[in-house]
Amino acid sequence: MSPLQNIFRLSSSITGNYKNILLGRTSWLSPIQICTYTRKSAEEKLGIEKPKRPLTPFFKFMTQMRPALLAKNPGISSKEAITWTSKHWQQLDSETKSQMNKEYEKDMEDYKKIKEIYMSSLTEQQKDDIKRVKEEMSAAKEKRKLKAEYKELGRPKKPMSSYLLFTQTRKESFKGKQLKEYQETIKNEWLKLTESERVKYEKQAQDLMNKYKKDLEAWELKMVAIGRSDLVQQKTLRQKAKSEKKSL
């Protein structure tokens, strides 16, 4: 049995049918097989067609086995799929892996040629735009990372405004309406509230904000105590420093 047939046989054992899922290598003038499960790049956001780096042998194997795996296990999670692929990748014979590595090396040679042509075709404006979008994406990534860290460490969430508290009591108004129509309806209802009705929501919002500030202060002091001053507002650090100075 040839090295490639080993992979075909593995696919067949999953789906119950012999199926050739390996794709032939394309010429360097044709698109090289790529992974389609990544987020958009800066170039894609700008509508610039950038050559894709070829998949490594392992990820190529995972992509090729994915349809067969999902056909047999449609509810499998990404983590389980990777674990399954890793296990079967380790079981592949050295001859098959060697052939896939050679294919990867050839694809990389083609990719480098295409990349060189691509880079020389970019205008200075395009280069500046790509740099700007990459910086924006990096900043957004850091923001998401910080938000996840706040959640993990139990940072108090900022409470809703009086208007948002009001909208929570009007959820029934959303039934059968488009979002834009619903927002307009809620806005009009808010504007029609009497002063006493609006004050009720404003007081509720203020009480929640006061509690939030106390909870946030306690949380920040806790962060300082465990050595995470980087997550604390400078205002809190200055207040703590003043307090410690007075106590001396």
C-alpha cells in the first residue's frame, strides 16, 4: 500500500466509504491550498488579495481529514477534532509524512515567488493602509485580551444608564418589530415619560453606580495586593499612596 493510500484508508474507516480527499499539488501560478479557518487579515479587510502561506503537513492533513471526521461526528468540538487529528497524525508512517513534507517544501518555494511579486506590486499608499489596519487589529486584540482578563479576575461591570434600565422594562415592545423600529419606539416612549417617572430610573442608575464605584475600589485594592497594579487606574494608585503617606 502506498503512503497516500494510507491516508485514503484512514478516511474510509471514518466515513465507511473509500474517498480520495487528498488534493494534488497546484502549479505556482495557481492558488496554493490554504486554511480557511483564520480571521481576516489586514489585507483582506482592505480588499487586497495577498498570497496565502501554504499549510504545514499537519494542518494540511487536518484540513483534508476534517470533512470525513465531521461526517462521522457532526457535533465534535474543535478541541476534540484537533486531539483526534493529532493522534492519527502520529500514527502515519514516516514515508507518508516524508512525502507530505516534500510537497510542503515545494509549495513554500512557490509561495516565496508569489510573495515577492505581490510585495513589489504594492503602492506606498497600500503599504501605509496595511500598516494602519494591522495596528488597529493589534490594539483591538489587546482590548479583547484585557476584557477577558477582567472577567477572569472578577472585575465589577459598569452598570446600565437610566435609559438602558428603562429599555429593560420594555422588552415586550420588541416582539414583531425590526431593531431600528424598536429603538425608535423605545426612544419615543422615553421622551414621553413624566419627570417623576424618569427620576425613578435615574435614581436607580445612580444607586447602581455608587455600588459599582465601591465594588471597583475594593477590587482594585485587591489587585494591588496581589501585584496586579497594571490593571488599576492611576487615580486609585495615587489615592492609595496618599493614604499610606498619611498613616506614617
